[in-house]
Amino acid sequence: QLKAALTQPLNALREWAANRPELQALCTQYGELAQAGTQRLLPGPTGERNTWTLLPRERVLCIADDEQDALTQLAAVLAVGSQVLWPDDALHRQLVKALPSAVSERIQLAKAENITAQPFDAVIFHGDSDQLRALCEAVAARDGAIVSVQGFARGESNILLERLYIERSLSVNTAAAGGNASLMTIG
């Protein structure tokens, strides 16, 4: 159920890209690779339920100066169910206006000069190495958690979706809530 809800914007982007076969193919590829919402039951002792879940990162900063690269980044981020943070420039404003509402609702624009001050959990960048170095320095100078940056040359589409997830493990011990706690020592 969660996975279906997370991929609705990607499906809307795929439909919108009817005249863009490369983007449609990327949407399909990323959709097949996406694992957000995946939940696994892990083994544990009697009276304990252990689950492992893959969830999307909250917001991903996407930097590109080319429409195709911006749409590639958008498809990857939507495939995992995250929100997109784009610089507020002419290219990205035009794209937001052209995209269907199910997609544009997942995009936030911020002024380019202070975009690294905005909250985000990961970065995808398309451009040259000097721009990438400057971006990495700005991201590294931020307070808080370390944020990974994926850097690509213009036109590359091999975005690593696994870097756009967080893992959550949950252990619920029902034995400690009144069950036979001695069962926990078996093994």
C-alpha cells in the first residue's frame, strides 16, 4: 500500500512524458528498481517482532542546468517517493509549470544563492567538476548530519537510488509486556 502511494507521482510523470521516450524509459527503469516502502519481517526470539523497512529520504536537492538532467533527477527522486528541492531559476520554474500537479506538488523551489541552507537529506548534481567541488564544500560546511552528494556529468542517468533511502528497523518485545521473559534467553 505504501509503495503504491509513493509511486503515484512517478506514474504521473511517465504519462506526462508521452512525447519523451527517453524520460519514459527512465521512469520505467527507476520504477522497477525502486524499493521504498519495502518491509521485511526479521527473525527473532519468541515474543519479539522485528521489522526492517526502507523509506524515502524526506527531501533531495537536485542541481542541473539542463532540462533533460533535471527531469532525470526528478524521475529518480519520485521513484523512491522523496520530495525534490530545485533552485528557483527560469529553467526550473518553467518545468514546474509544465508538469502535472501530482508531480509539481512534490517539488519545492528555493533561491539558488542560499539553497544549501534549506533542509535536505541528499544531493544529486549534474554538471562539471568545478561546480561539483563548490557544491560539496557548501554541503560539507552545513551544520547537522552528513549529507551524501551524487555527482554526474551532464547526460548521465545511472543515479544510485539506494542512496535516496533510509533504513528503519523496529523491534517490539511483547514478552516484556507481561509474557514469559525467560523465553528470551533460549538459544
